[in-house]
Amino acid sequence: QVQVVESGGGLVQAGESLNLSCAVTGRMNAINTVSWFRQAPGKQRQFVADITADGDTHSADSVKGRFTISRVNAKNTVYLQLNSLRPEDTAVYYCNAEIHFEGDYEDVEYDSWGQGTQVTVSS
């Protein structure tokens, strides 16, 4: 069983920064791509950024130049640095990890989600 735990959210003013963490623990052989999504009240969950096992990154146009995703494989942790925050960045931020597990008879890959961390940006 794998657990994905986000942390680092909070209440900040516009222009300030936060650093979110996504820690993955449990039985697994590898973590492939890890993605951050966010969901504002009354809106659909949207993609923010992702990072592959090799360190390739992608991000949504709305956060390019402001948010940076990184990972420390030795710690099974992915970070999302949020700079120049805006009120429209207010949302619950979720982490999704693609887990690779080598079973006795077959390999399994599945997605595991965290419970989310709240980011609130005041104007």
C-alpha cells in the first residue's frame, strides 16, 4: 500500500511564495511521473505541473515562470515552489504519483492520490 501526503499549504498575500511537498511512502519499486493538480471551489480539477522519473518537467501556461516542480528521488518527494502567487491560485492542491510495483507474477502500475493541501492567496 502506498501513501501520498501533501504539505506546505497555507494563507499568504498576493506576491508571496509557498513551497509544497508531496511525500510518497509504502511498498513500491519505482515512482514514475508525479503530477500536481489543483481544484478551486466550484471548478474542475486542473493540471498544474508534472515531472518524470528522469526529471523532465511540464507545466500549465497559467503557472509558467511562477511555479517550479522538482523531485528528490532518494527521498521519494516532489516539491512545487509557488512564487508570485495570485488570488486566482487559491485552490486545494493535489499530488498524483504513478506507482510501479513488481509483483511475484506481474508488474503493476497505478495512480495514487493524496488528500490535498489548501493554498489561499489574499489580495
